[in-house]
Amino acid sequence: MSCWSSFRAVSSMAFNIDEANPKIYKGEEQDFFGYKVLQFISGKEKGVMVSAPYQKNGSGGICRCTQDRTNCTDCYTPR
């Protein structure tokens, strides 16, 4: 039982989601924008990395979305 309790405590400390003030980032539906999302912290900057696997005719893309902006910038697509 104690093993199960410690597992639950660890898994619940991953991150918090602000339901009262959500940030909504939009992308093209056909790009599957938002297929995978990863939170990041870099210095004082916080945000999420968002994948769009079908962006640019299927070559895919990764976008960086920060808290201080309403849209995603710095989208990377392989050549």
C-alpha cells in the first residue's frame, strides 16, 4: 500500500493547469497542430512546445508558444 501511495504522490506533482485563465494557441487543423505538447522553462521564459506533424505538406513542424504572447512563434520545419 505504501508503494502505491508514493507512486500517486509523484505522478500528481507533474504540473498545474490554470483553468481560470487558460492560454489558447491556434493552428491549422489539417496540420494536426497540438498533436503533442511539452511544457518548458528557459530562464525567465515559460511556455509550451507544440507539434504539427502534417505542417508544410507532411514534413512536420514544431512551434514554440510562450506565456506572454497570444500566438505561437519560432515554428521550425525541417528542410
